[in-house]
Amino acid sequence: MYCTVIVYFFVEIKRFRTLLAVGILLYLIGLLGDTYHGLLNPDTLLGKMYAFYNYYFDTTRNLIFFGSIFLALGAMIAWYRPAFNRTQLVLYIILFGLLYLAEALLIEHHELALEYNMYLFLVPLVTFLFLWFRKLYFAFLTPYVGWLRILSLGMYCSHGIFMTVVFYVFEKLGMSVDQYSTLFFIGVTLLSLCLSWLMAHSKNKWIQRLIS
């Protein structure tokens, strides 16, 4: 929501290039507090500034540093409507997918990451994936679009709650999330999906009003 305010301001004054530049700058700042944190020297002023920020705000994967660039790109795509055919998009997806994988492996090898959320090549990869998905149309899914929208929104909004719940259960059972990460993922996904499904099929007027 906060990112939307930032994007709305630049869209209103038709400064899309400035919006993109701001989004990229914020994302680069966020990278140093997340995946590329190992590049910082903790004894320098910059290192201390990031330590101060992370102490109070925990992570740079948040509303400004992580979200702005993707909303900015969405606004630019809507405004400029870039023209790529499917073959071009697939080639770009493969290229940036491989670069993304290489980047992740190098970061892991050099132990740079504080968290694994933000990558340089994630941005172009997501952009071309989005452009590719916009060209797809599955007629057989048309009757289920409204239902799928509720499921996806419900899972997005509820997964954080179930991460806490499943983590608590793992802790009580003496299980490490790192050791059982796949089981943790499956548990959170299934619980989020079940809640979303129940909400989608609920006849309660308050739940239906909340969904709509």
C-alpha cells in the first residue's frame, strides 16, 4: 500500500523514468541489507547504519526497498506496453533464469546473505515472466477465475500467520525448520490453502463481504 502511494505520485506527474530510477536505487539499498549483506564491513559507518536499521526493522525486504521496483515496473508496462513476441520472452526468461541461478549459487558459495529474498537478476526475470504470462490464456479456467483469485489472495494474506503456527509446532516437537524446511513449506501451504478454500465456500455474509 505504501509503495502504491510512491508509484501513484510519479505516475500523476508522468515521471516514469524517475520512478524506475528511484525503484532501482531503493532495491539496491535493500540488497545490501539482505542477500549482499556480507559485502558490508560492520566497522564502517555504512555497516553501522545497516545494523541500526536491521535492529529496529529486522529486514529490508519490506514495503519500500523490496516492493517499489516491482510496482514501478508494473506501472511502466501498463503505460508503455512493451512489445515482445513469445519466443523473445522465453529466451529472456531462460537467460535471466540462468543468471539468477548463478547469482544465487555464488552468494551461497561466498556466504554473503543475511537473508535470501532479494537478488539482482530477480527483477528482470520477474518482469519477463509477467510479460509472458500476460500473453497466455486458458479458456478452461475462465469459470474458476473468481475462485482462484480468492484462493491466491487468501493464501498470500494468511501464510504469515501459519508460518508462526507451524514454527511453534516444530519448536514444541524439537524439530529444526532448517532441517525440515520442505515439511515446513508443505504444512504452511496446506493450512493457508485450506483456510482460503473455506473462506471461498463460506456462506457467512460477513466473510463474503470481507472477500468482496
